[in-house]
Amino acid sequence: MLFAILQQQRSIIQMRTILKVVDNLGATKVMCIQALKGKKGARFGDTIVASVEEAHPN
């Protein structure tokens, strides 16, 4: 789902961007803290450091 949204808009993920997580680990929303490799922003497929903003307990 996130892939489809980013492909349509060609968006850059900046610091403090809230992202919807699509997995089964419990986190539902994360906030981007830093894009790795010294970039100002990240694109789909890049590695980022994020903090969990919202989670569902298992």
C-alpha cells in the first residue's frame, strides 16, 4: 500500500514524516527520524531510522 502511494506521487520522505506501517509486528504508524546515507530525504526502498508513534499490543 505504501509502495503504491509513493509510486503515484513520487514523494520524498522527509524528517518528521508520519508513515503508515503495513506489517504484522504491531506498529501501525512511525515517524521518520533520519534518512541514512547522508541524504536530506528518502525515497521508496531507502533505509530510514524511525520511531514508533502508534502500536497495537498483541
